[in-house]
Amino acid sequence: MLQKIKRTAKKSINGVLGATGFEIVKKAPPVPAVAHNWEDVKQFIPFKETVENARAAGLSVGDYIDGKHNVAGSTHETHKQLVALGVFDGRIDRFCEIGPGSGRYLVKSLESAKPSHSEIYETAGDWANWLAQTYHVHALPTDGRSLASTPAHSIDLIQAHKVFTTINFITTCGYFIEIARVVKPGGWAVFDVMTEDCADPKTLELWLKTNRTGGSPYPAIMPMQFVMDFFEGHNFECVGSFLVPMKPGKARCIAFRRQK
């Protein structure tokens, strides 16, 4: 009876609010907890401090993070090159991002693709909930290694930026298998990896001097030939690749398209 009264009241209020362009909607639910110890989130960019500092600086969260943690404008430049490769030329109805973090790549992809359905897998719960409420994406429960909530052959574009450069080889391989499972024929897979050409002696020296690794797998090398062989073996074609900043070095962003 109480639920019926609430539904009737909500319908009546929305009828009045309709003329103003507003309505009562449910708040996005928090990301469900899953069995994972989240050791990997300890190095993540802090949520509250970052959002507050970006607001104080008069910058978007993405621009603030680019300037503080990477290279100013690098997110925009990465997206620009993906546009030039044709990633956003066709209809992208269903979109997925692995590890969007602060959402700086997510925002640009949503603006270009305008998908009817967008989902994310993010292990940092505070960022995931914020993205879900701010950008109306579906924050799916994640175990940090799979895309279990996404049906096979359902995604038009899946992306992962600054993810596979930070986790170990076997976990990345698991995600590759999941990407191959969920992408539609004709769909796109876009991600960056730290390939051999990103690990020259001078760059490795810079990584060691920064003392940022702390025993974690970051930064993680992924052989380019392995990546090419895997995706070509799953009926993907490499449309193009380019280097992107990953201070103090770089990574290689690759765009694959599944053959129809």
C-alpha cells in the first residue's frame, strides 16, 4: 500500500513538474561490492581531493589530471587521433570502458559517439559512483579481471586507457579474451599498452629514477607482436596506432576493428 501511495504521489508531482522540464528520478545506485581486495586501487588518483582541486583551478577534472599527472592536452590529442582513424565515423549504439578512472577519456568518447547505452567497469568505487551519477553511465560490478555483466557480441566500441599499462600480463590477457568475446562484428577495440618501442634504455632509466613502481606491475610491458597476433587471431584488423604520453615515458594506443 505504501509503495502504491509513493508511486501515485511521484506521478502527480511529475505531472506538475513536466511543464518546467524537471521530473523526479531515482538516484543512481552505488556500484555493488564484489569479492576483490582492491590492492590495485591504492595508487589511483584520489577522488575527493582531485575533484575539489579541479574545481578550485577552474578546470574540468580531465584537464586538471592531464596537467598534474601526465601532459596537458594529451587526452584531447589521443581522442583527436582516434577520430582521425575513423573510430567514431559509424553508429556506436553500445559503448563500454574498462577502468575509466576519472572519466577523462570517457567524456570525450561519449560526446563523439552519443551511444544509447554506456557501461563502465571501474574498481575505484568513489570514481565509479561519481561517473554513474555525473554522466549517466551504468557502473557494473567488477572483479578486476573480467566483463562478466556484458553479453557476448553486444558492444560497438570498447576502450581502455592507462589500464593495461598498469596491470600484470596475465590479467591483461584475460581482458583481451573478454574484449574478443563482447565486441560485435564491425565493432571497435581501442586501448593503450606499453610496447617494446616504449621501453628504450633512456626511458627505462627515467622510470627507475621516478621510483614510482613500488613493487607493483606498473608500468607493464606488453609485446606488440603478441597483441597483433592475438587480435588478428580473433578476426580483428589493426586500423592504426600511435604513441601517447605516459609520464615519464610513453605508451602505444592501438585501434582494432572486428571484421564483419
